[in-house]
Amino acid sequence: MKIHYLLLALLSAVLTSCTFTETVTIDENGTGQYTVNMDGSALMAMAGEQMAAGLSEEQSKNIDTTFAFKQVFAKKKDSIAKLPIKTQQELKKLENVVVEMKMNAEQKQFLVALKSNFTNVNELQDMLKAMQTLQKLDKKSNSENPLGMGSDFANNNSNVTYSYTAKKFNRVVTVAPKDSNTVSEDSLGMYKMIFASSNYVLKYNFPKRIKKVSNPDALFSADRKSITVRYPFTDYMENPKKLDLIVEFE
């Protein structure tokens, strides 16, 4: 299975009703894991046959694979070398991000997970922004180029930073000034229509009990060490500040 096809399938998955789950798990020593899961099974339920029609018989039955972005970068090292140094440095940070994909047309299953380990919460990057950076590698005028498709996906004109101390965890969204907003009204309208039934879920797991959370709709686990908050995906696109979160520990 070629990585080129897998990235095309991944981009296709986001163009329908999906559930995006951002999971952060912090261990006792402050290290942890960051994962973004995309459940595009609704796409398979609605258009699985059409997607499978363009694939070989073997491909259309089942995909269960894992690859790291460093494999993609290795294939495009010549193109990357021509990019600005700052962009090359950004891509370097993504080398160890791992993509896991499961696709089964018969079972109406399309699951994609992007995973990365971190040594400090402050190192966390917004995974969807990382995907956007990757897509820019092959952004061309040719609409048939899969890596050039949807290069504005998840561009909500914001940046996410995370911090973690003994007493508090912060997820802070910074939105660029309106005059530098790169998201047009037409684009927002398109995303609002496409993602009308999609959700963006925050799921955070900590090594200590939680005292309180800034979002009153947060759901606690039985041991109060985990929280889950669900948002419409349109909130992520149109008002990302709604996804600000402060978690205080006992």
C-alpha cells in the first residue's frame, strides 16, 4: 500500500461527518502521549462503495497499516531541501508522528490516528496544524494532486499552546487579528455545511485528581483523573477560543 494513496484517503475522510478526538495523556513524570483520532466511518457508510471502486480488490477489502511521517519526508527530501529553513525546522518536529489507518468497506470502518510522544507538555503541537504544514509540501495548481487538496483544512486562524504544572493544566487558543485572517467567509460557510454533524472532542488523562474544570460541560471519569469535553466542529472552525480549557488539580 503506497503512502501516497493513504494520504489521499486520509484527506477524503475529513470531508464528511466525522468525530475528531484530541487525547492528551500525562504520566507522573510529565511525559506523555498526544493523539488525534479521526473516525470517518460515516464516510464509509455513505460512500464506501464509490471509494472502493477505484481501488484494487485487495485494497478495497481492508487496510490496516502504520507509518511515520519520516517515511513521507524521506521520499520528498529534495523538495524539502528547497523549502525555507523555518519550514524545514517545523517539519523536522513531525518526523516521529505516527499515522495508523484502518479502512474496511464491508465493515463500514474508516479510522485514522495521529500519535506522538512528548517529554514535556510545553512541546505539544496542534496536530491538525501539523497536518496542514505537511499538505503544503505538495500544494500545486493541479487539483488531482492529493497532497495539494484541502490545504486549508483545519485552518481556523489560531494557535494552540499547552502548559502543565503541579496545580494546573492549560489549553490556550490564540486567534490572529481579524485583519490577518486567512479564512474567507465563503470558506467558513463551506466548512459549516460540510462539518454540520461533526464533533471535536477533548479527552485529557492526568496522574492526579481534578478539582475543577473551566468548562461546565466537562464529563469526569469515576476516579476524577480524566475529563471529556465535546464541541461541534463548527466551534473549532468559527470560534476556536471556545476550546480554551483550564483544569485545576486537588
